Amino acid sequence: MSFLDELMGKGGLPGGADAIGGVQELIQSQGGVQGLTQKFSAGGLGDIAKSWLGGGNNLPISASQLEGILGSGPIGQFAQKLGVSPAQAASVLVMALPIIIDKLTPDGDAANPKQGVDMGDILGGLLGGAGGGAGGGLGSILGGLLKK
């Protein structure tokens, strides 16, 4: 187990790289970033999803709100991938989905997202670099170091 995997599992993102890949697969299965944001809009949570695009602060989402948009099937599949319960998977998703969508859409364009994110992007977001504010703190520093 690498240092980064260990760090991601202990205080960062449960499931580490498997979770990141799983979230990106989930996004693709929902029609990509654009399809997912459209689902959020149709479900009355468009403002939350829009906050995840580009810079700025990401609004939080609850597990029940997320399940209302995605349904239990995709969350259950994500849970199987990580080997956790659906409730645990939903907790990972509410933490990771805003960060990953934020990192996939640095220009705020849901129709043209980046092709993927890496552990440095996510670690930076988890430690405070995903808010879009000036500086970014420790998360931005560590995220930048891990990309090099």
C-alpha cells in the first residue's frame, strides 16, 4: 500500500483510488458531467450541482438528496466496487462528487469536462484546495507536490 493510498483511506477519501475511479465511472454512467448536472436540475438541486462547476465554493449535498437524484442502483453499484455498505458509499459520494466535478470542470463548462482527475487533485480538494478561494492552503500545496 502506498503512502498516498494509506493517507486517502485514513483521513481523506475512503477507498482512495478505487473511490476516485468509481466516482468517475458513476459520472460517466449518468451521462457525464452535463448529464448529471441536468439530473440535478430536474430534481430541484440545480443550484447545488452548478456550484460544483468551476471555481467558487462547492455547496454540500446530503446522502438522501443524492439518492433522490441518482437512485439506489448506482449507489449500490458504487458500494459493491468499494466493498462497503450503500450508506458508506453514499457518504463517500457526498464528499467526493463535488470535488471531482469541480476538478473536471475548471472552466465551469459541464459540456466540456477534463478527461479525468488524479489523486493530487482530489487530495488537494479534500484538504482545502477545492473551494476556489485564493491560496488554497495545505491542500493546494500537497496536491501540487503530488502531481510533480
